[in-house]
Amino acid sequence: LNHEPMADQEDLHDEQHLPPPTLWPIGFAIGVAVLLVGLIINPLWIATIGGAIALVFGVLWARDATSELRGRPLVIEPERRDLVEAGAGEVGPPATAGGDAMPHPEPGERFPRSKFLEGSTLGLGALIGGVITVPVAGFAVLPAFLDQKRHRVDLGPIDALKEGQWYVATFTVDPAQGEVSRRTAFIRNNGTAAAGGKQVPSFTIISNRCAHLGCPVQANGPSGQILGLPTVKEKTKNGPVTFSPTVPAGFGCPCHGGQYDTEGNRTAGPPVRALDRYGFEIVDGRLILLSTYSVSHVDGSGAQAKIHKYKEVGPGEHVDGPEQLFYPLNPPHH
Amino acid sequence: VATTTRRPPSRADLRRQRIEAAVNYPLDWLEERSGLIGGVRYFLFRKVPGDTNWMQTLGSASLTAFLVQAITGAILAMYYKPTPGDAYSSIQNITDQVFMGWLVRGMHRWGASVFIILMFLHMGRVFLFGAYKYPRELNWIVGVLILVMGMMEGFTGYLLPWDQTAYWATVVGINLNGTAPFLGPWLAQFLRGSQEIGADTLTRFYALHMLLIPGAIIGLIVLHLYLVIRLGVTSPPWSKDAAGMEPAETNGTGTLRPGLTRPVARGPLGNGPVGPGGGRD
């Protein structure tokens, strides 16, 4: 490839570089077709014949195509044209000397044809682009925000949970999604609390999602069989639910060291608020988990706790103080 | 003197001519119909400053690392299943069962870090050589976009093995995005695909990781290379030569722009030293 590119270019444009006309490819194609058909109906004979035809015509075609290279230019009868066109033999004006292909717009003309064509090309392009982009972008973005399902998780009869005892409860929020929707909550049966003049069951149900960046917080203390307490297992319509007993001195996050007390108040580390809690209701003596809500802090404890509730927000978001102004609008949440 | 004596070509000469013609025929065919040969030749044999440095190969190294990622990634996609139930086991299958799967996965996994590291080294070289200055500011910006896209590839690719590390790292990563003021919570929910991480998160990270972001990176790389070719290569800051200009090419008059890197373009619309008419007009 060491020849001069420019000289090459001129060569290419000076002479006709069309391949000479040839009929051999037709025979070659027929041969290939016969070969393929033969492979199906009679590989021994018909395919062989087809292969032979293709081979012969292929070689002839290759000879033709390379005849120029092999120094024996194919002699082709020059095309004869007896009719002489008008103006034959005259030299045409150079391209720069003729008039313009398109008339210039009249001076003062506001919407010449070229402007119209330019505008309509761009406009139609934008329209087509928009018609395609809008639904696709909507499909890409909106499902994440629309129709967010509320979940009600049946955790089984409340009698199974010993009063005053903490449990690590694991359950599946959406059985259709399977294991990926498994969640953990820390649950304590507080007995009953006075509400509206009567005694109602009270539970402390704390989400294990750290209020820093969402890692799973752990109970700081012994859990499981070491306590000598039975692990409660229930089968509900949300699938298996497990309550493993625990005696937490608080909750801690393994990721960045956030620490909380047993009411979920932050005691140390990077979290910006208390742990979220699950809403709940008791239906026919069964504990039903509702959506989570966010908590800035909790005063008191157990059944007497005063919980400062906020709408559910993501981990790391402040719900009170001046920093809450950074999150004026939150996406819809169950 | 040589032209006066013209001896007839020998058989060896003729054979060489024929071989040359046979080699050139397909190349000329392609060139005549596409101009690609000339384009590639222009790209490969364009002039660069004589004292270019080994550090200036870091960009090509980054490109190579990206190509390795693209190819190994496409092959891994033949075996990977982006569903919560199958993702981890399909990775195990690739690593333990598929012939040489461990190698291709290893190349993709370690190559990811290599790609990012090389981009940072390349960026450091451009910064220290002052090669981001006029008229190459736009190429710096494009390069930064490629770096950001590369980081997004890292973030979305990290989830795909779908093990505990992947899952919780992604939880933290998404929530980190969620703490950005104003639009953060919306961004986080967009990344999750819903309010909780689930099957939708995995598939959308997969689509982002192997289609959308790589497509964007390829487009940006094309733009990046176009600008490199158009604007030419900078000399190292310690260079005493005129960058990309032979003395003859300054046309006897041209005093080059003073400055650390001496950009070779002559103006906002100027071509590089070997662009159309560049250096010779």
C-alpha cells in the first residue's frame, strides 16, 4: 500500500472502472441452486452435477473478472451509437459558468422555497421523532411511579407472640415476586394500650431498613435458639413467616455503623432520623402489617411511646429540621 | 539520469507488478465505492508531533479496554439470565460449567476496573500535558462524559451477579442517589423501577448496562476520536518542536501560537496539520 493515494484517485476517475459485461454469473447461480436442491433430493448425483456447473461457471466468471489483471484485456465490441445528439461535439460550459440550479430568492422574499423545504424537513423530522420518543420515554420512566401497590402482609395470630418479647420477623411482602420481596421487621408485643376509652393491642414494629442508606440493621444482642425460646413459624397467605426471638440492647447497621436504641431512635453514626415503622392493624386476632412510615424520633417507649410520624421517605432524607427543605416533593409511595 | 536508460522489465518485475495489482484490486474496488481505504490511511498515517510520548497511548489503551468489555459482555449475555431466580445460578454456570466461562467472566470483571483505571490515567495525562486547552476543550468535556458513562456501567454491572454484595451495594448506591436534593428521591425510584428493589430493578439495570449506556459510550467515543483526528495530537509540554509542523509546513512565515501545548489548529475552523489543505495552503 505504498503507492501514492492521490495518483490512485485520479486513475480511478480517469478511466471507466466498470467490470466488463458477462453472463457467467447466471450459470454460476444456476449451479449453486442445483447444488442446494440436490443436497435435499439426491446428494450423490444432482448435487454433484450442480457443484460441477457452479465450479465451471465460477472459474469462467473469475477468469473474466480478472482478465484485466492478467494483462489480457477482454475485447468488447464498442457500443455503437449512430444517432448524434443535439450539440454533439461541442464543449459544455464549465460548471462554474452556468446559471444556478435553483433560482435565488427574490430580494425581500420572506419565505422562499428553500426555506420552506428546510423548515418542513426539520419540522417533520422533529414530529416523527417526538411521536416515537414520547411514548417510549413515558414507558421508560412512568411505570416506576404509577400504580405503586399497597401491601397488606398477614403475619398470623397475635397470641403466638409473647408479651414483652422482641422478635425478628421475616416475611414475604409480595409472594408473586418471591424471595426478592422478603423483608425483616423487629416486633415487640406491648400488650394493650388505652385508646379512645378502651384497651387495644399494642405492637412496636420497626423496619430493619437503616435510615442512613438502607442497609439491614441487626439486633444488638442474642437471637434465636441460644435464648431457649421457641421460634414461631406461621403459614399465612403471604407465605411462611418466621419470628425468631431476640433480646436487643438496640439496633446497629453493619454498613456504616449507624446505631439505634430499641425504639429506633438514632444514638450514633450517620443516620439522619429514627428507624421507619410499619403501620399495623388487628383483624380477627391476626396481625396485619400495613405500609411503612418515617419517624423523626420517638419519645417514651413501648405502649406509651409518642411517635413523631412522617410520610414514608427514602433513607438519608431528613423529615424535620432545615434539611427537609431539600426534599420538597417526594415520589408517590404506598 | 535514471530516466534515460530504460531497460525492459524482467520476469520478476512483471510478477511483482501482477501481485501488486492483484492485492490492490479489491482495495481499489472498496476505495472507489466507499473511500474507506483512504479514510483509514488518513487515520493511520496522519502526522503527529515527532516527540509524542508513550503516555499518549493511554487513550488507545482505554479504547482497547472498552472493546474487551463490549465483546466479553456480549458473549456473557449469551448465558446470563437477568431474573431474580436465575441470575446468580446462571453466573455460577458461566463460572463453573461453560467452557472457558471463568476466563471470559474474569476478563469482564477485571477488565471493568482496568477500563476505569485507564480512563483516569488518560485523563491525568491530558491534564498534565495541558492537552485540554484551546481548541480541545470540547474533547475534554466529551471525555468526562465517557468517564461518567463508564462509572454508570460499573454501577449497573455490579448488581448483575445478584449476590449479597451486589444487592446491598446497589441498595446503598441507589439510596445514595436518593439523598441528592430535590430530584434525588425521584432518581432513586426511577433506578429501582418501583419503590422497592425487585425483579424490575435487575432487568432495568441489565438493559442499561448492556444496551443503553454502551450505545451512548460508543457514540461518544466516535465523537472523541473525530475531534482527536480533526484537532491533531499535542506535543508533550517539554517539547521544543513545533507541534505537528515541519519547518517547511510553516510556509516560511508562520510563527506558531505560543503556549504550553502549541495547538496545531489555526483557528476555530482550521483543520489539523494534515487536514484538507492543512499546513500546505
